[in-house]
Amino acid sequence: MDPHQRFCHNERCCWAYGRAGEDHIVIHSQKEQRYRCKRCGQTFSATKGTALYRAHKPHALLVTVVTLLAYGCPPQAIVAAFGLDERTIHRWQKESGNQCQRLHEHLVQAGGVLLAQVQADELRVRVVGGVMWLASALSVTSRLWLGGVLRIRRDRTLIRALLEGVRACGTFETLLLYTDGLTAYPKQALKVLREPLRSGKRGRPRLLLPDGVMVAQAIKRYARRRVTGVLRRIVRGTEEAVRVRLISTQGNEGAVINTAYIERFQATLRSRLAPLVRRTRAAARQRATLEAGMWLVGTVYNFCCWHRSVRLRCSSPEERRWVERTPAQAEGLADHRWSVHELLAFSVPPAPPKRRGRRPRWLLEAASAA
């Protein structure tokens, strides 16, 4: 138990709620795995705020079931193998998906990702009684999944929500955005990626697009449900600048405008999430089930899976030939490959509330010591 990385979960705890590393959390019971806040005096469990909180089954069993769900095992097979109730499995999947979404917003959407080349695409998902659309984005440099959005219609609302999530991931002054032929992508990109121009004058500042932002599209031509050709169009930027960015991000002299990387990730989604499989009998009934499965598969892909294209060659001949890395390691968001247990047991600190007034002395001393 490490109390230095813990925070108080009491929303009424003044100046200590959601703050970690300030020596106000101590161990209350080693046997019961509980902590205590010295400011408000309340105790809380070590699994508070995680997917393992108040789990009535052993944690090892829960982690095993979630691992099987993240790699595409059908819930009916888990029911037959472990003798669990199907409602328990769906509840664990939903709680794990919510945990992965909080972790994604805390680490990936914290603004530390270098957005050099991003590809975006959509998936058509069959649900009971209709069709839904799942839009995803991927950073080509590190193969990091930047998030997804699920909507009923494939319109500008879906694309705008996706691009707003991409913008929150990091700096986009040198962004090259690749999309398919949907007309909503370039229109919404030129709106979402604008920044205010501060001039020091009164009034609302002008919103301008950074000079390094480039947008390109790969428009596929079909005939009898077969691709007959691809029209590559540059919406913003020059052909030479796009070619230089392609070579620097992909490391290939013959790189062309395409959406191959995000389509490969979508194939991973289809193989690991049963409702996304074409002509499946396991269509989802609720939107929350799809969203939980999407966040679970995407976060496990980022933090728990080796990716062959981002591995590094060792310089010393005595060592092993390659150093395996996950997309999160390639982007600098993690220093090792996470296990599924680490993913589910990670306590995401909430955003501290905005408080008015002067900070207390103990908080100033703890902040200066840290």
C-alpha cells in the first residue's frame, strides 16, 4: 500500500479532495486495505474509484473475465466456462469500460500527445432495431488510439465530437489529418482546430487556423461494391508539405495519402468486439454496451498490447534484438507494459473543484515540498 499516490474521495473535504502526493493520506488498516484522510478523518477502501470496487467475486476472476472480453471472447463462452451469470459479466464489462474511459481522459487526453499525423474513419454497426456509427482516430507515429465516438447518425455532430477529442489529446500546430471522402471532415476540422488570436484589444479574439495544420482525403470509387480507384485530394496545405510530413511520420519514401492505419485498427475492433462483426447474431441492444466494449478494447490496445511497428532495434549485440513497446510507451505515456489488473486498479483522480479564497498553510507547505 502506497499512501503517497492516493487522494481523498470525500467531496466535502476542503482543499484535499482529488489531490495526491501531499502527505494527507495515511494507512488506516493494512489487513482491510483501507486509507484515512487526515483532513476530514474519513476512511476509504484501496479499490475506491476503480473497477474492482465492491466486487463480490475474487479480483483474479474479474481480471480474467475482463481480459477475455477485451480479446473477443463471447460472453456465452465465459458463462459456460466459469458458471457466472450473464448479467454479472455485462456489469463487469460496463464498469471496466467506464474505468477505461476515465483512464483515457486522464492520460491520453491530458494534452501530452504529439499529433503529427492522424487518421480518422467510421464503422457501421448493426444494433437491434437499427444502425449506429462508430468514429475513431489514430496517431500514425505511435499507433496510439485517440478515442472514439458513437452516434446514431453519420453527420457533422459525430465528426465534430471526434475532432474535439483529438484536439484535447495534444498539440496540433503541425497536424496532418487524413480522412475518407466524408464532406463533414474538412469542414469541421477547419472549425474545431482554430485557435484564438490574442491582440490585447477588447472583444472576442479572432479564431485562426495554425499554419502547420493540413487536411487531406482519400476518396474511394466503387463499382458493384468493389473499389475501382482512389482519388487523393489535399484540402489544406501543399503537395510538397504533405509529402514531407508523410515521410517523417511513416518513414517510407513511397508513402501516399491513405487511411490504412485506422482501417487496421478497425479490423482489431471488429475481431475483439462481437457486435461489430459483419453478419453477426450478437447484435448489441444498448448503446452503453457498445461504448463500454469500445473503451475497453481501445485502452487495452494502447496500454497492454505489444505493437510490432513501434518496437526498437537494440544497439548492443549482447542484448535481445528488439525492444517491444506498446503504443502508450511509444508516445511516452507509460514506462512499461501495463497488465489488465493495473488497468482496472488504477485510481483516476477527479478534477479538483474550483475554490475561492486563500489556500491554507498546510497545503502551501505540501505543494512547496513536492
